[in-house]
Amino acid sequence: MQSDYLACDAMRLAELIQKREVSARELLDTAIARAEATNPAINALVLKDYDAARKRAALSDENGGGSGPLAGVPYLVKDLGAAVAGLRMSMGSRYYRHFVPSEDSPVIALTKAAGLNIFGKTSTSELGQMPYTEPELFGPCRNPWNLDHTPGGSSGGTAAAVAAGVVPLAHASDGGGSIRIPASCCGLFGFKPSRGRQPPSAPSSVPGGLSVDHAISRSVRDSALLLDLTSGQANLAPGSPGTFLAAAGEPCQPLHIAYVTDPMFATALSGDTLAALEDAAQLAASFGHHVEPVSLGIDFAQVRHAFLMLWSIDAENFVLKAQRLTGSKPVRAEFEIETWTMAHIGRKLGERSLASALEEQQRVSTRLTDLLTRYDVILCATLAAPPIKIGEMRSSLMERVQMRMVSTFPLEAFMKKLLDEAANKAFSWAGCTEVFNLSGQPAMSVPLYWNARNLPVGVQFAGRHGDEATLFRLAAQLEAARPWFDRRPPLALARA
């Protein structure tokens, strides 16, 4: 079953169950076997709920395949934000390692209604703070394409599991690029919906609405169907007119594409990234799309500061105000020093800067909305460079000492200097996605390019707010022209 399993996306697996060609229990056992075979190498799963999932699969088989368009398909959920009732949600943090939500988040309730069978949770950076997945609580998650490299973050565990062939589709969330970054690192399709497209995982912890939930997938159509099922279109038949799945099956008419090579929050784009962008631009032009070089005309220094202020308030809410969730007082020893420091920056600088940050967010949203009255889609980088090595961005001993000092003695000038240096380090690689979280536009990372070292380098497309359909049409066109479904890392093939 393993080789057949790898050849199927989630929709195909659901079809096999409905036709009684395979049972939900068989598929689950295959997914578990793949998880057990690959996880020692990639460290993607941080919680296993195998027994409960087996009971659900057996019940589904007894009921003739279960209900929901994806009934019986094995599924994994990121261990952050989206609560699954009765399952620990550690969020990559020692502090939250015993936190067990009692209710499903709305997006998880919709996921279950779709028929997906959750059998585990995937690793994330602590509270999703970093664009790589190396939580101290669980250790680093590794990229199946090369175990020395990161799968990205913060949905790194999800991307690694999908790339390794554990599941064809898995939950992810995106507050600053956390779907698109790992999709790029692992050669997968990562789609961030528009702000407000789905019910939030939980009440927003910070104004600005940066984060959304969706998934990382191997096929475009799986992503489109899941968005239909989690965004209020579950009452429509899969693929019926007006659905995202239908859009993914429609011809993509010629588009006006703004081709952007601005490094955004990064300082420069690498040769590999520029080559991936040029390749994507030429491919799009070959379909008859009008591709025009454009500069976004944004003051990225101002926008970056606004993003960091909102990000710091988010950290403050989940660290210094964590007692409202758990009932227990937060203490320094139970958080990574980077997270603890960012929370103190939120308390000292973020709250005071909130109004101006929201004003800047509105300005950048207006600028991009205006640009997309003249263009249908923006083509730009997902990452400034290919996947970095594990530990490459880990804080040095001196940086950690400085963080301890600034969280103990929160001197404003020192705090600003430390934040700027840390941001320069992170954004030098992962600074191309955050602007679309601020604007709330839909955006996707598409796997069209691998470099000379066989590492994936995704490219990013962003569309008008609420116009996911155009992005899905374009993604399906790219997928058909440059198929990536069967392009798998050696680890996935060896384990099969």
C-alpha cells in the first residue's frame, strides 16, 4: 500500500475509501507506518494520537466510509493556535507542555466535519516566533530534502511530514509566512487565505489580524477543497460553481502580473532566489500572461517596524499574560530567552507603538490594493535564499546574555538596538512574506525550482483580497505545466 499511498493526494485517498477499494483503517495504518519510519530522522511529530484515530477509522469503515468529502483521510495538525479538544497544545513551549484545550477551535471543528482523521500534531517554533523549527522543548525538525537543513517555520513539522510522505495534506498557520516559508523549503504548495476568509482559531491576541489557518499540501486541488470546507462553503458540493475547487479546474485567463524583485524586509535576494523568480516569470509569460517588472514603492523600514511591534505584542500576550489561558504564572525558565525577550519588548515598546503600527498597516494595505487595481497578481520571492542549515540562525552566547540583560533591565535604547540586530538576522533570510500578513491578502508559495544542491526554492504569488480563486487557477496552470507532485526527497522514497 505504501507506494500506492504516495501516488495519491487527499482527494484520491477519499475516493478510494468511498469506492471501498481501501479502508480508512488501512490508510491510517499506512500513514502511521510512514510516520514511525521517517520521524526519527525528521522529528516532525511531537504528539501521537494513534489509538483514538484507529477507533475513528474503524467506526468510519463500519459506517460505509464515513461522511464528509475527505472522510477517512489521515491528517496532522500543527501544535500551535488551532486547538484540538483533549490533545495537548504545547506550542513548542515548556510552559504550555501540559496545556490541554477542552474545545476544538472553529477551524478544527470544520476540519473534522470534512472527515479528516487527526492522528498527531506537528512541531513548531516556540509560539511560532521563529521562521525555522528548532524548539528547545522538542529539538530541531529537519528537512527531508537534506537533514542538515531546516524545513522552515513555524509550520516546519507540517511541511516535513508532508514532504516525507506521511500525509498528502496537513494543517498549518501563517502569521508572518509560516505556511509559505516551510512550503518553499520543502518543495510543497503553501496557500495563505485572505484575512477573514475562515473563522479564527481563537480570539485574536493582538489587533492587526496577522495570522490565518490553512494547510500545506502536495496538490493544488487538495488545498482548494480544504479551503472550501473550512471557509463556509461546506454546504456546496465539492467542485460546484463558485467553489475554490472549481476555480482550480478552470482555465486561467491571461493575467497582468507585477514582477517584483524588491527584497522587502531582507537586505538582498540570493542568486538562487533570483533564478527561481526569473524562471517563474518566463513560465508565466509562456502562458500568455503579461509579466511586468514593478517596484512596490513601499518604505520597508517603516513597515518592518510596524510588523515587529505587532509581533511583540503577540508574544507579550502568550508569555507575560499567559496565566489567563493556563491559570499558572509564567516564569522565565519555562520560555526560550528569545521569546521571553520579545514579550518584554511588546510590553515596553509594542503597546506604546500600537496606534502608529496599525496606521502603517493601513498604509501598506492601501498601497497594495491600489497596485492590484492595475495588476491581477504579484510575483515575488518567498524567501531570500534556499533553506538554511539547522542552527544557522540560533542566538550566539553573547546574544543570549544581552537578551537576559534586556529582559531584566528593560532599557529602551538597548532594547531597540537588540531588536534591530535580531530582526536583521531573521529577515536576512525570511523577510519576503510578512507584508502580505499585514495587508491581509491571499498569497501562495509554489514549488517550481530546485537549485544545484537539489534544495527547493519556492516563488510567491499574491492576489487581491478575497480573490483566492485567481490564485488557484494560476497555481493549477503552473502545476500542470511543471508538475511537482512526484518530485520527492530521497528520504521519502527510501522509507517507502
